[in-house]
Amino acid sequence: MTETNSDSKWNSLEAEFRAQRLPDADVAASRFPVIPNVNPASEEDHAAAMEELAFGVRFGDYMAVADWSVEDGWHDRRVVPFGPLQLSPAAAVLHYSQEIFEGLKAFRWADGSIWTFRPGFNAARLNHSARRMAMPEIPLDDFIGSLVQMVRMDERWVPGVPNSSLYLRPFMIADEEFVGVRPAHHYKYVAIASPVGPYFKGGMSGVSIWVSTDFNRAAPGGTGDAKTGGNYASSLLPQRLAAEKGFEQVCYLDAETNTNLEELGGMNVFVVKKDGSVLTPRLTGTLLEGGTRSAIIQLLADRGIEVDQATIPLAWLVKAIEGGEVVEMFACGTAAIVTPIARLAGDGFDVTLDGDEVTGQILEELGGIQRGTIPDRHGWMYQLV
Ligand SMILES: *Cc1c(COP(=O)(O)O)cnc(C)c1O
């Protein structure tokens, strides 16, 4: 059985996002003066990159940068040619990992305009991560302005083919030259952009998941609800071990009891029952609150399906899959939107799922909203160009 904690129905980030007003794009962009790139990628090079669209290997001609210091706060906002950062080997981030990041996408619509999805959610989450990592928060207008100006300069890197986008990666690092242990006194915010095709090359074909009982992603009081590089660093060994067993992704359990489903290394999970009801692990402070997760909860609510944000014991789940009570599972995140889970295995169990009806409907609806082919009834899209 599952139990629900109803007071975590909407977590703080979604509420914060809903209360925001996003700035005018032109006004926000003007905060980031541009230094032109006199040596951009050649036409041939650009054409080859747009042909390939592999995830995260090619980048635009520009990046957005801003600096923060104790004395001056945020300053020197600019969009400059994409290129190496100058960093002291004593930079704090290289030693104690004061780093946070975000991921969102810019989509080219049929009329040539370029839009991004719920950027205010990512802004709220970056600042949530910043607070946890003792880093400075960045104003909403700077976050939005950096993305608008960079995408405007990198417009030719926004692909137009189906299921493609310009992946935007804003991040912040402690770049103070100091190896003592304390929150740094100097930080750099950077946003880069990478043209991408579908995240999982197989498209809607399901992924296989290894449920780890040897490793946990996050612990109570830890950094699991912050989007910080360290969470990913610690997931690489379990990911490699799972790959050696033939699995594509790892699902983690709660560190306290090692019995309840939490999430994958970079994606949240949903469970669909035969009766059409839907569950997702409730937010406990050890899960990362995904913007895709929140949007899916809303889209399902629109269809009259109230997602049960619940404690989901692995033992119950495996039995429910075996018994046919649970017919479908999917993982979700910005990179892939949704992807069906076809196989779930761990110590002592190995079960398969072949349902993808709800997954397919969500992919079609969310994908359509993002591409401008389905009405955006919640005002989620923000025009960049
Ligand atoms: C980024 C991330 C997600 C997905 O978040 P989205 O906002 O939906 O892209 C889920 N889990 C973890 C651990 C993440 O880092």
C-alpha cells in the first residue's frame, strides 16, 4: 500500500514559480551587453553540428556571464564569445564543489519564433539550490535576461527539426582564489547553449532501470533537493555498475529505510495503475523537484487525474507490477520530457512493463505545448526571439 502526505501536494518551487511575473524580454536582454564573436563557427562546421545534434557536445558561438563579489554583488553582466573560462587552480569550486546548475530548452516554432518553457521555475530552483549551497541568489531579471540575450545571439543554433531544441545550461561556480573552507566571496554565473536532438536515441522505446540498494543519491538533510554537481558525481559509479549489468539508468531508494522509491539520477518517476490513477514519489527534501514533474501533475489534473504524491514502497511496486495493478511507469525531465520504463530490476526481482499510453499522451501534450502546436493554456511558454 501507499500512504499520501497531502501537505506536500505543491512544493515551494511550484508555488514560487506561480507567484512570479517574468520581465519583458527586451528589457531583460538589455541587462547583458554583447561583445561580438569575430570568429564564430564556420557555415560548414555549423551545418555539420546541426546535422548531428548529439546531446551536449556542440555549443553556440556565445555564452552569458556575470560576476558576483561580496563588495559589489552582481556586476559585469555580458554576453561574450563562447570559450574557456579563466580560473585559478585555487578556485574554490575545484576543491569544495560549490556549484549549481539548471537545464532548460529553447524551441523553434513553425513560424520561426523561439520560446522557452517555464523559465521562471528554473530561476526559482537555481536560487533554491543557491541557498542550500551557501551561494548568492541571482535576480529573476538577470537569469531571464542572460538566456534571452544569449539565444538572440545564438539564434542560428536553435534547430528546427522535430524533437530538437537548443539546450540551455545556466550554472554558477565559486571562482574565488581561496582553498579555505567557507562560502566563497566571489562567484561566476555562466549560461551556455547546445543544439540537441532527442535525448534517448530510441525515441519512445522504453528504458531499463536498475534499482540500487547499494547506493543512495541523497540523504535527509543532504543536498538531494538542490541541483548541484556533487549529486551527479556520486551517481556515476552506480550508473557504471548498472550499465555493466546491462541497464540504462539507476533508480534510487530513500537513504533512511532503503525501501521507498525516490528518483533516477536526473529524472523523476511516475507510476500508472490499471485503473488510470497515477502516483509519483512525494517530495521529502531528498528528491529534486522537477519542473517536468510539476507540469505533468498539472496536465493530469486538467484531465481529472489527481496525481497521488505518495510514499511508494519498492516491495509494493514490484508486487503491483507482477499482479497487473501497475501497468505503466515513466521517467521525466527536461532532457527527455518523458520516457517509458520498460524494465525494473534489482536484487531479487526483475519485472517488465509494456504500457505507454499515459506516457505517450503526456509526451504528445507537453511536446505540443513546447512546440506551439497545442494551446498553452497555463501560460508556460516565454518568447525569447
Ligand atoms: C534536473 C533533475 C530532474 C528533472 O528536473 P526537470 O526540471 O524536470 O528537468 C530530476 N531529478 C534530478 C536529480 C535532477 O537533477
